Amino acid sequence: MSTPYAETMLDTHEVTNQPAPFAGFNAYDADRALVEGVRREGAGWAEPRLRALGGAAGDPDVQEQARLANRYVPELRTFDAHGRRIDQVAYHPAWHRLMTMAYGHAVHSLAWTERRKGAHVARAALSYLWNQIENGVGCPTGMSFAAIPALRADAELAAAWEKPLLSTEYDPRPVPAGEKTGATVGMTFTEKQGGSDLRANSTRAVPVDGGYRLTGHKWFCSAPMSDVFFTLAYVGDRATCFLVPRSLPDGTRNRFFIQRLKDKCGNRSNASSEIEFSNTLAWRVGEEGRGIANAIRMAHYTRFDFIFSSAGIMRQSLGFALHHARNRRVFQRTLVDQPLMTGVLADLALECEAALALGLRVARALDESDHEEAALFERLMTSVAKYWVCKRAPAFVAEALECHGGIGFVEELPLARLYREAPLNGIWEGSGNVICLDVRRALQRAPRTADVLFDELGLARGADRRFDTYATSLKSDFAPLLADEARGRELVERIALAAQASLLLRHAPSVVAEGFCATRLAGAGGRHFGASVRGLPARPIIERASGQDDG
Ligand SMILES: Cc1cc2nc3c(=O)[nH]c(=O)nc-3n(C[C@H](O)[C@H](O)[C@H](O)COP(=O)(O)OP(=O)(O)OC[C@H]3O[C@@H](n4cnc5c(N)ncnc54)[C@H](O)[C@@H]3O)c2cc1C
């Protein structure tokens, strides 16, 4: 077999004790928790699609495209050579290849095009797999996914835009909707004076023939080469949602001025810009005065997507850590067999499986949200899971990176990129505290939500003594926790852990469920990964996470 390595190239030493590149695997088949979860939550029919994307995640050429797209970051071209404004963003070809691939796999659209049970579970699993490839592209796919319900609320706009937005063809040409074979959506709400508090928006809209004209700025506008943008502006004192096209129906470009691109910590393949609207044409979406409610409805779907984005980041970094630890020897033993490392890896594997199980359960609730109880559960648990999974990701990735030693910190592997990426989902579309306030709002506005939650937790009652004690104490503390805004994080964290334990107790192998209860619900409660592993059945947990158990 030919290899890219020249055995004789180095005169001074042999390269030994370094793993082969982690590639050539299928990220779907190797992930037992994913395969079981997808089947359990009603999307077994999507397995051929998931397997196809799982193969791409393990393809070294695709991994290289992800590296290139983040290495050679987008550039703003404000003017052409002759001084005319063009407001274009130039991307490395790898970005366009990745966009073509993500849209081709329907990462943005499957939930809306497959009108069958499990469609949200299937698309969520696609998003989880995609986020093991490249996270910058996950921004436009997530926004395009989240925009569809809002668009469908307006029959005329839906008629114009739904077809290209749901298309699996990526078409980056700056042309009007009617000419696009595929389109992408951005969402730009955040302004300088306030992002969480959208009432602070200062952009103004005035009605004109054919729509409205907007004047103002947006402080964050990701994926600015999208075809159309949801935004917010005041008509008088009424905050209203609008759709802003980049190209007008007559083929000219709208007045959409990109001021600069943000120089960001992570998500570097994706452009995030600052923009100005100046007499910019826009179409109203929904009633005047309902803008914030409409924006929050869209944000809810992007929050849902972030659960899978952060879980995917965890899974990718875990896969790399397991591969490294299985193929590196230290002090006469394979790294994975050093007791301290065994504990760290098993603890990370537990976290990852729990994140995914929670996400897929929420996705099923979204599929079933015609039923009142499922809708209440989904409303609450999307925010709980968004908070918890996104919060766990940065510490998780840091640990997975550290499992590699120094090479983890080097840019050729994706760990450094994932480390920069990991905090982002916690920030956008509702930073941690804002999400905790949202959880309280869901529980206070619909008090039956708490009953639905405890009914769900009750399904695992009797399976584990530590879980029973934990769930009982959550129930008895619930009212005071909910009453005290300052304890919002405690409330959300305890709901998340109880829900994860309940799911693992019902559906995961007993080593995983028991390991989770032992390390998360009881005992000394170590504050970092690997610090609370007494009695943890680490070896079988690692075998399962590596796809090397009996399956
Ligand atoms: C890479 C990147 C891309 C982005 N892309 C987009 C985009 O495309 N479109 C878009 O609209 N926005 C985008 N954003 C902006 C993002 O959504 C906002 O940054 C986020 O919503 C927070 O708003 P803010 O920055 O104004 O912070 P603030 O609202 O000032 O919040 C600052 C901190 O205060 C906390 N806080 C706020 N209110 C409360 C409260 N009542 N009690 C306690 N704590 C509170 C928050 O949790 C946060 O930690 C992007 C951000 C990043 C980093």
C-alpha cells in the first residue's frame, strides 16, 4: 500500500510512537450512542443519509477542506477597482466546497422537506455529524433551518423564497430569488447598544411602495453573503420583523453596506460582519409590533440547533482524543491504559453520550409538538439543553485537547480550532444567563410544564437509588429555585442532569447509566473531568465510545 510518508526522509531519527492520522472512519457507524438514539427517537429511516455524511466526516480530504477554510479566512471587498461599492466577501474555495456538501446533505432542510415522523431527529443528527466536519458552515445551515417556520407565516414570502431555501443545491450567485437554484438566510438582530435586549434596537422602518425602507445598523451579521436576512426595526414604537433581500427583483443590489468583518476567536471560516441599512428595501414579516416575538421564535430553532452543534464539537474532539490515547505509549503503557487517562476519557465519553441523548429526546419532542405535552417539554428542554450542552463544551474540548499533549495545541489537528469554537454556541442566540431567564419564563408562563418534566423524570424512577434521591430533591427545591432569579443557573443545571440521567437509565447500557449517576448525581462530585471516577466502569465506557464494544 502506498503512503504519503517517505520512510527514509529523516536522517536523524525514525518517527515512532505517533498515531496515524485519525481518518477513514464513519462518524455515524462508529458512534453507538448516535445509532441507538436515532433508531430510538424515530429516525431509523434516515440511516443511509446519516451514514453518507458520517463517511464524509472521516474523509481526510473533507477534513483538509475544513482546515483550509479556517486557515484562509474570508476577506471583505467593499469596492471594485474603480471605486464602485460591491460589498462582497471573498471566501477560500474550500468554503464553497463545504457549503455545497452541507447543503447537498440537507443539513439545513431535511426537517422541513421530509414530512414524516422523526424528521427533526434526522436533521438534528445530520447537524451533529456536520459539526464534526466544520462549524463555520454550521452557521448558515442553522439559520436556514431556523428561518423556515417564520417564512411560512407569510404566504407571499414563502412562495418566493421557500423553494430556493429548501433546495439542496448551493448557489452562491448574487442574483434575485427567482433565478436562484438554492438560497441561504441570515439573521441580524444584534445592535451595538444591545443584543440580548432587542427592545433597545434603534433601526427605523418607514412604509413605502413595495415594502419598507430601513435605516440603522446591525453590530453582528454572520454569513453576510446570504441571499436574504431576517432583521428587526421599529415602525414608530412598534418593533417589527423584516426580510431584507441582498438582490432586488429587478436584478440590482439592495442598499446593504458591509462596514467590516469581525476578527473572531473562532468560527473563522464564516464571515461575521457589521452592516448598515440606509434607505434599504425590506419586506415586513408578521404584524407590526410582533417583531420581538417573531425574532424569538426563530432564535428558539437556532438554540435547538446549537445543542447538536456543541454535542458534535464534543464528539469530534472525543474521537480524536480516543484515537490518540489508543495509539500513543507513555511510560511503557498505551496512554488509554494509564489509570488516570482511562478515567478522564471515560468521563468525557459519559458527558458526550448524555449531551446527545438529551438533544435527541428534545428533537423527538419537536417532531411530536402537535401534542400539547410534547410542545411544553420541547419548549422547556430546548433551552435547558442549549444552556447545558453549550456550557459543557469549552471545558470538554480543553480536556480532549490536553489528552493529546502538545500536539493538541498545534493547528494541523482540529483541536485548537475546536477549542476556539467551543464557547461560541453559549454566547449567540441567548447567552447563558439569558437562556436561564428563558427557562424560568417557560415554567412560569405555562405552569403545567413542570408536571410534564416530572412525568418524564418519573419514567426512570426506581432504576437507580441515586437518581431517585436527586429527582426527589429537585422536586422539593423546585418552587424556591424558580422563585429566585439569582438561582436560575442552579435550576437549569439540575433539570439538565436529572433529564440526562433519566434518559441514560432508560436507554443506555448500564455501565453508562451507572457511571453517569455515580459521577454526576452522587458522591464527591469532582469539579473537573476525571476527578470523580471512584468505581466508574471506565473500560467498557471507552470501548463503547470508540465503537469497539459488541455494538
Ligand atoms: C461570532 C458571532 C457571530 C454572531 N452572529 C450574529 C448574527 O449573525 N446575528 C445576530 O443578530 N447576532 C449575532 N451575534 C451576536 C450575539 O447573538 C450576541 O452577542 C448575543 O446575543 C449577546 O448580545 P450582546 O453581545 O449584546 O451582549 P449583552 O446582551 O450585553 O450581554 C452581555 C452578558 O450579559 C448577560 N445578560 C444579559 N441580560 C442579562 C440579565 N437580564 N441578567 C443577567 N445577565 C444578563 C448575557 O448573558 C451576557 O453574558 C454573533 C455573535 C458572535 C460572537
